[in-house]
Amino acid sequence: MAERLRNRLKDYRTARSLTQADLAVMAQVSRKTINTIENEVFVPSTTLALKLAQVLGVRVEDLFYLEAL
């Protein structure tokens, strides 16, 4: 069965009233990186996924999940 990695990054970011630029600074990446992750164009490394979860105060499993195709 094929699966696709999905994310809730935008949901958690906006719930904390953060812009993409705010989150990018906190995670030490570019705003474009945040944008491409949110739009599921780019799959972050494990290290970046963990860092984003830590910055947002959630588990990595809350941010990223697999969806069956």
C-alpha cells in the first residue's frame, strides 16, 4: 500500500499566531523552507522535523503523519 507524508505544520503555527517568518527564525531555517513543508513540496529531514516539533511544543507525530493513497 502506498502512503504519502502529510503535515499539520500550518495548523500548529497559526494556532500559536506565528508567521512563516517567525517559525523560520525559531527553527533556524528560511521562510521558504517552512512554506514548502506546509505545502508538502518538501519533506523535512528527521532533524528538522524534530526541531519544528520542539519549537511548537508538540510531538513529531502530531505534526507529520502518513496517509494511505
